[in-house]
Amino acid sequence: MNAPKPTVHLMQGLPASGKTTIARRLVATGGGRLRRVSLDDLRHMLDSTGRETPWEPERETSTVRAQAQMVRLLAGDGYDVVVDNTHLYPKQVLPVVHALRGLPVEWRVHHRISVPLEVCLARDADRQKPVGRDVILRLHERWLEALADGWSLTTGWLRETHLNQTAGVAR
Ligand SMILES: Nc1ncnc2c1ncn2[C@@H]1O[C@H](COP(=O)(O)OP(=O)(O)O)[C@@H](O)[C@H]1O
Ligand SMILES: [Mg+2]
């Protein structure tokens, strides 16, 4: 009998909307089968000087690619994976979908998008390492633009995007 397809869980929400809290809960209840990846943590691992973690576009592109490959490896090893990033517009989601080309997976989305912007700003300002108001407002703006374009992060969109790129690819 075939092993069950791994499930790739995607969080979606503004910074401080509670994504990591939920993602860790998924890990806690996943019976050792579910593992979490996070760009924030990976960036910290790769670039932290101990005092700060610089953000710079070129390195970010490379960090995003490294994370996408990590998701592929983990899913290929049969683990479920929760990708704990904001995922507020397609460009933030596509690298992982592309990296999973040809690998059968199930998709699940965990939205934190009902948490109001003001609540996210307040919770962020309260935490040890705030992302900052400007970043959150910019992400919020890009998210609204994606919604206005008719996009939303659904399992249907993920399945279709994943399958379309899988077509004709032999691995
Ligand atoms: N449901 C909730 N109600 C109140 N505070 C919450 C809730 N979920 C998370 N928090 C708090 O909000 C802050 C951000 O949560 P976190 O899960 O790190 O968000 P994110 O990963 O989206 O940035 C943390 O201080 C956390 O303890
Ligand atoms: Mg987080």
C-alpha cells in the first residue's frame, strides 16, 4: 500500500497575528510527524550576528530558496510540514509550491487574517523583537492589493498551481 501523501500546511497572516503560536501547536499535536519551517528562524540561523539579523534583498532571495528546498526534502522524507510565514500574496507562496513540483502532497491553509491590523500592530510593538510598524503596514498594503486582484490563499488555488506545474514533468 502507498504511504499517505505528506500534508503541507501554510500559515497566513500579518506579523503578530498568531501564526507561530498555531504552528507550534500543530507540531505539538502532530505526533512527531509534523515539522515546522520559518523564514524568520532560518534567516536568524543564517545571518544573525548575535546582535541583529540584517535583512537584505539578495540574501533574502537565497533564504527563500533554501527554505523551499527544505520543505521539499522534509516532504520527500514523508513528513508533514508547516510553513510558518506570512503568505499574504502569491510571490510569498510560489517558491514552496514550485519546489514541490512532481511530489504528491496535500495542502492545508491556516488563516490568521481575521486578526485586525491594529491588534497585530499592538502585539508586535509589545514583543521582544518587533517586526516594526512600517513593515506590517507595507505587508498589509500588498495583501490588500492581492485581494483586489482576486487572489486568495485556498487549498484549491494551491492544488491547481501545484498540479499545473507538475503536468509533463517526470522525476
Ligand atoms: N490568540 C491570541 N490572543 C492573544 N495573543 C496572542 C494570540 N496568539 C498569539 N498571541 C501573542 O501575540 C504575539 C505574536 O504571536 P505569534 O504567534 O508570534 O505571531 P506571528 O507568528 O504571526 O508573528 C505573541 O506575543 C503571542 O503570545
Ligand atoms: Mg511568527
